[in-house]
Amino acid sequence: MSNVQVAVVTGSNKGIGLAIVRALCKQFPGDVYLTSRDPGRGQAAVAQLQQEGLRPLFHQLDIDDLQSIRALRDFLKEKYGGLNVLVNNAGIAFKVQDTTPFAVQAEVTLKTNFFGTRNVCTELLPLVKPYGRVVNVSSMVSCSALRGCSQELQQKFRSDTITEDELVQLMAKFVEDTKKGVHEKEGWPNTAYGVSKIGVTVLSRIQARLLNEHRKGDHVLLNACCPGWVRTDMAGPKATKSPEEGAETPVYLALLPSSADAPHGQFVSDKTVKAW
Ligand code: NAP
């Protein structure tokens, strides 16, 4: 088993994830894994970074596929005895003009952005070593979507005692409510992406609390963040930040020095903690 440090970035064959891998290859003192659900797209991205003189490693990872997540988990356990940095970046968004029925958009979006990210956390967080750093890429849209929720839902999502099971049930209820056509009546905002990112932000708050309760002495720091509005296939060419600029806050959180004890359990944008 190697003593080399290791960082993993999900969904990193393009966009912000690729820019995070590029920055980590330059700044992280260890092995950096570019991961992709499609090995062809992943290897092409690795080759692109190699052309720039960088040396990322590759592992397949589809966050929708539990077997794929567990294969990565077993690989990391076997080769490195754990994990030092995990950036949960993989995500999807339907385009505004997409005519797919809203209930389908809700199910598909929640499946990857919330349930997939949660499955990665369930499998990989136990592997995170002392002084490890976990970054969950959420979005400012989680904040606006939260404000669009009923008072009752807002209270639940801001609660300091909400459990992971309760959050999972709420996310599943959103999907069910969209299928019944009652999501607005039930207090949800009209955005599947926004609700999925509420899930990511609240999940991060819960996981940070659990780390405090069970692994306080390990100094692991876990945060959610927004990369900003970034020119990628997801956000389009009009967005204000380059992928490299979008990577800045996630990379800052991934490389918080071992002397740092904050931020932890926060929502961070432009390297600044924002109120939830
Ligand atoms: P992007 O260019 O569309 O890239 C998304 C990445 O996620 C791709 O590599 C994609 O792989 C991967 N992915 C999707 N589903 C996956 C799955 N099931 N398993 C593994 N990988 C999967 O989007 P981006 O703008 O870089 O977004 C990155 C993250 O930032 C997302 O979480 C997004 O919600 C968040 N974000 C973006 C913005 C923005 O303005 N761009 C703003 C706020 C937050 P494929 O190539 O195989 O599809």
C-alpha cells in the first residue's frame, strides 16, 4: 500500500471538474485522479492534460452506478489505504428550453445530483484520512431555491438537527410530488436543479455535523460550494467565469492547510462563507 496522498474529482472529463484536476495536478502533493463515467472521454481528458505537461491518473466513475462507486472505493482502499481529497463535482442540468416533462427532469436530476453524490459520500467518506478535505459542488441556485420553498420546508432544510434519512425522504418526496403534479402545492419551488442542490448543500451540513460527532480528532473539513457562473457545456458561453476561475473556490476548499479548522460544514462562494 502506498503512502502517497490521493485526490479524486468526480465528473472531471470536462468543465469545472477538468479545471479542478488541472489545478490540483499543479498544487496537490500527491496523485490526482481524473474520473469519468465514460473511459473514452476520461482518457481523452487525461491526454489533454498530459499535453500540458501534467500527470493526472484515471479511474472510471459513474456516480449513478453503485457498482462503479464501489469499484473505486475498493481500488482506493487497496492502493492508498484511503483518500485525502474528494471533490464531488459531477452534476447535470436540463436546459431551460428542454421540453422533457418536469417529473422526468426531477427524477433524473435528483438521481445524479443528490442521490448519486450521496452514494459517493456513503462509500468514500469512511475512507477519508485525518486532515482530509471534502468539497461538494453545489450552487448559489440552492440558496434561491431554498427561498422559494414554503416556510415549513425552509425550516427543515435550515435545521441543525435534520438527519440524512429525513433529507433523503424529503428529496424522494419532491420527486413523487412532481409525478403527482402537486409539488408547488406541497411547498416546493419549480426547479428540479435547485432542489437537487438544496439536497447537496444540506447533505454537506449534515455530514460535517456527523464528522464533528464521530471523528472530531481527525480534523477532516467538509464544505459545500458554488463555483460561480462558469462557461461550460452546462451553463453556456455567456457565463462570466472561465472554468479555471470556477475551479478556484473548490480548489481552495480542497487544499485548506492542515492548520485550518474552518470553514467546515459551510456553503462557500468566492472563497467566502455565505449564510444558509
Ligand atoms: P459540465 O461541463 O456539464 O460537466 C459535468 C461533468 O459531470 C461532466 O464531466 C459529466 O460527464 C459529469 N457527470 C454527469 N453525470 C455524471 C455521472 N452520473 N457520473 C459521473 N460523472 C457525471 O458542467 P459544469 O458546469 O462543469 O458543472 C460541474 C459542477 O458544477 C456541477 O455539479 C454543476 O451543477 C456545478 N455548477 C456549475 C455552474 C456553472 O455555471 N457551470 C454553476 C453552479 C454549479 P459527461 O461528460 O459524461 O456528461
